[in-house]
Amino acid sequence: MNSELLPNSLPAERKIDWNLSRTGARWLYIYCANCGKDGGRVLENEMDFAFYLCNSCAEKYGEIPNTMMVPDEVFFEKVKEAQIEKYGRILNPEEVAVELQDGSSFLSKLAKSAK
């Protein structure tokens, strides 16, 4: 995905979700790049970029060439299944943050595959 061609779903004034942010990882609010609907949270990253389309806008405008689109429900179900398979349970937000910081972890690889 080319961040130079897509709008940033992170607002100009970053909003941190302190309920999720722990162990040195800060979770930022993101919003639909088209309509502004809450898009959940993403880990702060060195690219200072995230792109998100809500399901309604994705259905309305279709696929973006050379990108992969996964409906929220499908992605989160895959994450849930992967956690249960690998760890035997759903991880809490702190544990997820630790796993995502480790580029070689199972969850980190799953998150990268959805991009």
C-alpha cells in the first residue's frame, strides 16, 4: 500500500486510547478515510500512517487497486481464531500489544498479512 496515494486515517491531532496503551505501545484512534466513522485503534507506527475504510464506504466505492480489502468482521474472526489456536485463549490488550511489537510473533505476522 502506498501511503503517498491514500489519505491518512489518523487525524492531524492524534488521540491516544490510554485504556489500551501499555508496555510502551500507544494505541491511536483511526477513522474512516471517507466518512470519518470510528475505525477502532491501531498501534502507533514509525510511518505515522494508517488507512481505513468502514464497511459501508468499502461496499459503496469498491476495491482500491493494488490493495487488499478484508471486512472488519472477517479480520477480527481470523485474529480470534489465531489466538485460540496459538495461545489457547483470547489475549488481553496488553498481551496483544507485546505480541505486535515483536515482528516475528504469530499475531504480528497475521496483522502484516492483512495490509
